[in-house]
Amino acid sequence: ATAVLIGAHALLVHAAFWFPPLGGVLKGRPSQLVKDGEIDWRAMRRHGVGRGDLDQALRRAGQVDTQAVQAVFLERSGDISVILRA
């Protein structure tokens, strides 16, 4: 059973590499949580990201307020990326 799981994983990894649309289906797509300083509460709720998670990502970027950022994304890996205003 373990060998089958390892084989299936290897097959899906290679398929996702060679066929990028399949990678989006298997691994998901980034989702924008904040745009121009405004929080998209619907996206936050859909992805299970709480205000505490967002605040932590902002602090890591050296900010304390969403008004100071241009955008925040929930990445495919589960990390939260913050893009500061120029």
C-alpha cells in the first residue's frame, strides 16, 4: 500500500509539472485576501484565515495596519504574502 501511495504521488507530481493546468487543480491557486488595504472577509472566511493569521503576516512584513499594504495573498503553500505599497 505504501509503494502504491508513493508511486501515485510521484505520478501526480510529474503530471502537474508537465501540465500546469493540472497543477492548479491539484495544488490550488493563490487567493487575494487584501486589496488596496481593504480586507476581503469572504475570501478570508472561505480559506479559514482568521484576523490573527493576517495580523501575524502583517507584523512579519513590518506593518501593523492593512491600510499600509497594497495586497495580501494566501499562497498555494499556505503561506501568507504581503505586498507593501510603493
